[in-house]
Amino acid sequence: MRRATQLNSQFAKGARRSVEVACTGWIDLLGYGAMIARGAFNPTNPEAECAIKRIRQFHEIVRSHSRRIYLPTFVMNDGGVVYRDLSPRSRSVTYDFVTRALKLYVEINLKDRAEGHPGARMVIAAGFRARRNSRRPDKSTERIGLRISIRSSVGCCSAASLRSRRCGRILRASNVSS
């Protein structure tokens, strides 16, 4: 019973874990490099006017979809990133992220193609993200690989075997959630 309580506290609502599962979407405009190359990669060159107009429209669309919590974004030149930590408690967070990311992709493509451009491409991927602990930056990534492997094997290992694992020192299951 104790093991189940420890594991459930790791997934408590609002819990800050040192390793999160996150989803990220990378999006970029197709053919933008060739457009800006016509202006010698100089945005003030009159030949680059169409490229600059296109990139401003791209930035505006991404900005209009960006949300602090639900769909934070990072945009630079002709590329953008959307990201979100997923929930170990519910699939709805993943569904919400994918839905919002696809709406962004569709709007960019519709408006870009309406202007006669090739559109954009987007890649969505999920994986582990190490969270930095600002209070103890030197401890934040300590044993991160071991934490990931232990958490992924928790379902098939007993609490006794977790307590006896060694990686330089004994690591108990209760230490993993820090």
C-alpha cells in the first residue's frame, strides 16, 4: 500500500516533477530560404519585401494562437515551436495540445497558400523533458537518467528491488520524486 501512495503522490495535480513528459511541435515555412536569398539575405533589400511580408504574416498567426499555459510558442524567422508538458493523469491535455497545434498548422497553410506560397510543414513529437530546479540548479539534473529508467520500470518492479538499485549510491523509490 505504501508503494502505491508514493507513486500516486508523484502524479498529484500540480506536482512539479524533475522529469516531465512533454509534447513539441516544430513548424517552418517551405521555400522561405529561397525567397530571402533573392534579396541577398538582407531584409532591407527591396527584393526581400515579399519574404518579409510572408514572415510577418506567419508571426502574426503564431502569436494569435499562442496561449501562456495551453500553447506557449517560440518563433524565430521562418520557424516556430509550440510545446506543452503532458499530464500523467489525463489524456485530455495531449488531445488539447495536438488539436491546438493542428489548428495553427492548418491556418498557416491556408493563408500561406492563398498568397501563392508553398505553405508550411510541422513535426510533432513527445518525449522526456528535464525540469531545472531554480532553487538548487546544481542538483536538478543529478541522476536524471536513473530517474527516467526507474520511473519507466516502476510498473514491473517491486518496491524492494527499487530500494536496492545502485548507481554510485543506494537510491530509494522515495528519493526519486524529488
